[in-house]
Amino acid sequence: MRKVLAIDMGATSIRGIIGYTEDGKVRLREVMRFAHEIKTSNDRLRWDFDALLNKIVQTIRENADEITSVGIDAWGVDFGLLSEDGTLLEAPVSYRDPAHQEGFSEAVRVLPEKEIFTETGTQIMHINTLFQLLTLRKRSPEVYERAAKLLMLPDLLQYLLCGSVQGEETILSTTQLLNLKTGDYSERLLRAFDLDRSKLPPIGKAGRISGRVRDGRIASLRDLDIEVVSVCGHDTASAVLLTRAMTEEDTMFLSCGTWSLFGIRAESPDLSEKAYEKGLTNELGYGSAPLLFKNLTGLYLFEKYKAGCEKRLGRRLSFDEITAYVEASCEREESIRNLIDMEDPRFGSEETDAKEAIDAYLRERGLAIPENEMEYFRIIYESMVRKYAEVKAALEELTGRKYRKIHMIGGGARSALLCRLIAKRLSVTVIAGPYEASALGNVLLQLYAIGEIGSLEEGLRAAYCSQEMKQY
């Protein structure tokens, strides 16, 4: 029985999960959880990359006698730049840095938003890698000129671990640099923005062994014979691999965490004007599977409001207490009118005071401001669900299909209240779980790559019978 280590990176914490198969089931054991922060350096919001890397290295060493391989998945769009000798030039900037708006503004002066979308299929968001890179070149031209290679965050960590320079396709599909129709970088955008293609990595697929830590840049790991597997670098692709949306045409996927990513496995990328107008994005899943979905603020606003509410009340709020209040509110009043638009940029901002932002939004539209602190939780939940309904309607219009099921994964799938609201308001069956889908997808691809399971189908059967799943 061989075991693997999945490094599953989220924007607020990273985890190390050891996974293996036993008695036809996939076993998972958390061996590391590490909260990390965004820090200000040189007037930019940056990830504490040294702390992240050190924790990953420490976790590999502590579990070296038990594991055969390691794989890394992470959030999209963020990257690091390597010099000619392979040194990281500076700590990666976070997608939450507001300066990325500068690169976006520069880009749309050169090409209209719609043309950028139809060249890539990626939802236009100022946080996308293309706009980040333009901002960096404007603010730090000397860093851009010294850069020999751009690597997305999971690819950067993989490079440091084993020395392999590649761009895994699922994480590259978040960049606004990849043409989803051709599967290659967009030559038109590279020319339009005068970007050097040689700075971009060769494109690779998930599910293969990239190297070994003994050949990497981390001296303290060179005495170990542990393989590094290229898994789906984008955590969404890793998670969606576990959903029935990948095999069932009437099923949508909803990855609900800090972000909500809600959509379908499509027959082919949709770079149409209609997809652009509806704010949809195309990305790649495992095996180059086309994914068509919407990026939305998810539980980030809920968590921000909860933290502020606890501070104002001077006590902790349990999820049970919040759930009980919202359920009682729903019984008293079937529907409410004072909802917010979860796509409004203020609700995803790092600097946002959640209560002030919600109050301002409601006041601007002449909607009622809640009379008590707890009512805001219902507003957030109901606003999330209304946005899901809008996205479902948009996708049904584009595809001409009716979707009767939603397979929900991520932390939000643990909330029976949220699952029931979605099932009721959208008139669908909700399948909730596995909750640790991104880590589980990471584990399965590693087990497949090292030959511990014979097929992904075998791995999925083992995962489904070993992880909690509920239906609403």
C-alpha cells in the first residue's frame, strides 16, 4: 500500500492530506493545516511565499517515511517570475491587490473586453493573470525584463520541489492568456500587448510524474526519493473531477468555498458573444475537459460578516446558532426583497467592512436595512442562491438543456441550510459532498500516476463509498 501527500492550497489556509486506498476505499488523513496571510511589501499585497514553501517542505520531511509522492493544487491567476538562473525574483503578488485594475485599464484601451474574451474564453476579471502581468510590467519594468519564465503558483512550487518547468493546463486556463479553442497561448493577445512568449512555460497535462524531490531546488529534500506528480493545478479542476457533472449531462457542479464556481462540463469551449454577455468563463478540467461556469463571491462575504459581527457582539457565533436563526426567519417570511448582488466588487474586496458594504448597497437602492445583526446572514445566503438561479438560467439558455441536479462540493456543501435553499429555490436535487473534493481529486490523480489504482473510474468508486455524501 503506497501513500501520497496532497498539498491543497486555499487563499486563507493550506493543508497537507495523506491519501491511500484500503479495502476498496480512499482513506484521507490531515497531517498539516497552516493559516497564511497577505502582507504588504513594496506597495503591493503579496503572499508570504517563504512561509508557505517552508511549511510544505517541513510537511514533506515529517512524512517522508510514509509517502511515495506529492502533488500541489491551488487557487488560480497568481504567479511567480523566475530569473535566468531559476531564482524567484520576488514574492508573488496576491490577486486581491487593487493595483491589478491598472493592468486591466491598460488592456481595454488596446482591445475591447469582448475581443479579449472571444480570444480566450476567460471571464473578464481584473484579477486575471494577463492584467496582473501588465500591472507588474508597468510598475516594475526591471523585474519584468529580468524574468525568464512565468510559473503559476502550483507550477512554481512544483518547480522548486523537482526542477520541472511546465505550465499545467488547468491552472493556465485561468490566466486569460490561453486560447481554450486551440489549447495554446493566444498569439493575438501576446502581439497586442507586446508580451514575450518565451517567458511562458511549455504546456503540460495533469496526471503524470514530473520529477523527484532529489532533483529539485530544495537542498533539505535532496536525500529523499519522493516523486512529484503534476495534478490538476487549479483546485477547481481538481474538485470538479469528483462531481457527477463530469459524466451526467443533466448535472451541474457547484464548488462553494471562499469563491463559488457554478457551471457545467460543456461539449466544447463557448467563446460566443452570449457567453461573454452573461459573464461566464471557460476553463479546462482534467483531460482537457471544457468547463463552462461563473466565478462568484462565495462564503468570503459570509466569513467577513461573521468575523465583524462577533467583534461587535463581543462573543463567538456558532454555525448552529446562525442556521437556527435563518431557518426561523424563513419560516416567518417565505421570501425577502432586500437582497444584494454578489457580483458587486465591494463584496469581494479585501478592505471591505461587510456590514457597511451591505448597508451601502441596500441604501443606494432604497431597500430595507436589517433591524438586527443576525438578519444579515439570511441576506447573504439568499443572495448567493438568487445568483445561482441566474447562472443556471443563463446556462440553460445557452445550451438548450434543463439541469435537474447540482453536485455541490467544498465547505459550503456542509451547510444543510444552504443545500436546502438551493434545492428549493432552483427546483433541483442537490448532491452534497465529498466536502474535501480538491484534496481528494489531488490524491486520486497521484494514486493513478504511481499505479496504485488502475483507473480514475476505480478511484472515483472508492471515493464515493468512503466519503460522506448527502442528497437534498
